[in-house]
Amino acid sequence: MLKKMLSALLAFWFMAAVAAVDVNKADQATLEGVKGIGPGLSTRLLDERKKSPYKDWDDLIGRVKGVGEGNAQRFSDAGLTVNGASYGAATKPTKMAAPTSSSKASAAGK
């Protein structure tokens, strides 16, 4: 039973790895194979890539019209990567936490 589960998991992982499309390496037809990317967006992606490869997801989002955080997540879920990286929480900027009442009190006492 365990052997079958491991085999299934390995097969799923292999299929996911094969399905990954790196935006810095893919041609137009491959990009259009990603769900949600059509001829217009694939052309914009390739035109921007000609200027310089994408550094990361934030770079891609900033340079390509029609790709925001929502679309980046959808494209990543469909297999698109930037330099092998999927879009995720690590690429989103973190917000600074608001000071707590105890830190406000200690700052006021200084």
C-alpha cells in the first residue's frame, strides 16, 4: 500500500515538474499553453524578455501590462515559473506590524 502511494506521489511530482514553464526560457507556443495566457499576453511577455530576462515575479509584474498579483498567482498555479520559482508568499512584500500598546508606552517613557 505504501509503495503504491509513494509511486503515485512521485508520478504526480514528476508531472508537475514537467509541466513547469519558465517564462525566461519558453517560446510563444509554450507560453500560450499556460492556462490564461493568450497571444496578446505572450507577445508582451516575450517583448519585455527581449529587453532583459525577468529577475523574479515582482520584476515580471512591474514590467508586463496585464499581470498583477492575482494573475501571477493563477499563472503560477497553472505551471508558470520565473527562474524556476513559483509565485507565492515569499514574493509578496511584508507589511510592518503596528506597534503594540506596550511598545508605545516604552517609547513615550524615553
